[in-house]
Amino acid sequence: MSANFWTSSHYKHLLDQEDVDMVNPLDKERGVTLEDFKLIKMHMTNYILRLAQQVKVRQRVVATAVTYMRRVYTRKSMAEYDPRLVAPTCLYLASKAEESTVQARLLVFYIKKLYADDKYRYEIKDILEMEMKILEALDYYLVVFHPYRSLSQFLQDASLNDLSMTQLTWGVINDTYKMDLILVHPPHLIALACIYIASVFREKDTTAWFEELRVDMNVVKNISMEILDFYESNRMFTEDRINTALQKLTLRP
């Protein structure tokens, strides 16, 4: 496991936002728009979270699984790689990568318990076959650095490590996985953006502390704005819109 983000495969595979927002041509042929693309990924993030709560794995495993899922769709189409199978398979793979292994049969059991829809109902062999495809799609690079790692250090350094700030910033970081930030920005900058949002919300003056860090505050503020924009638009994400987007994947071009 790489100990340094700047020499890691994670850093080398950071992408520009335009590349992340590229809808695969096979999905475009089925009428999938960029908005549909984002909706499906957010829905699958929630799916991974629901499944993880059932099998009781750490938040880090969830974050790694979501990162894998989002990385896969920068390279593969949703039409070929069904999100309803990719999501639980990414959780299965992440649980192994993060040394909190969950058995595939347990995932299958809870999938059937959570979803009555046959489109979600996959078997153990489906997960094991998709695992190999995902490993290939990821080029076998499984190391993921998360904002949680630097968050506690930053909060302590800024004397903001009280329970209220810790819980709020942790919650905001959790929400960033409903977006593609982890594919675009170094994790420490995502952590700083979450601290920036929380400090404004809690009316904490962190100006001097941020100046001492000598980070590019334009980048931190831009990430913060992306998160706040997401919270604003998140209200419009309805179950009907998600189902409509998913149905497009089954259409023949």
C-alpha cells in the first residue's frame, strides 16, 4: 500500500472534470444525458451505502467502493456494465482491498432483502465475474486515499476538533462521494473545502489558519462551491427521474 499520495496511482490517475463528465458513446446512443449519468452514479452511491449498512462495514470501505464505481464509468459504459451489478461488486472488492472482507453470498442475501425489483437480483457468480471485469477496468490499481485521513489532523491543527465540527465536517465529506470530487481533486483539498464550509456554517473564523497553510484558496473555495451547488440541486433528484434514467440503459440504440 502506497504511503504517499503524491507518488501513488491515485494521484497519477486524477482526471479533469471534462473527462469525468464524458458520457460513454454506447450510453449516449440509448439517450443517456450527462444529468442521467450523474443521477445514476448518485443512486448507486446510495445503493452501496444501504448495502454497507446491512453488512456493517466501515465508512472507509464505502468510500473506496464508491470511488471504484465512479472510476469504472470513466472507462466503461453503463449499458455494458450494469450499475446494479457494478455497485455491489465494487463494495465486495473494496471490502477486500480495505481488509474488511464481506462474503459475496451475504451481499446477495441483502440485495434480495433490499430490492424486490428483479433488475437488482444478481447471484454470487455474477458478482465474481464482474469483479474480474472491474479489476481490469481499474488496471488493478486499488489504492485510494480519502479526505478522512487528513481531516482529523487539520481539525486538531486549527483547534476545531470539538465534537460539533468533527461531526459536521465528517458528514460533508461523506456527501462528497455523491459527486465525482475524489476523481478530480487531491483528498486533502476536499478535506479543507469541507472544513471551510463547516467553519462558515458554525461561524468559526479560520482566515488566519488557512493563510498559514499556504494552499490555493481559489481551489478550496471552488470545491466548496461545487459541494454547496450539489446540496442545492440534490433536492430535485426524485426517484422517478432516477428510474427513468436507469430505464434508458435497457433501450436498444
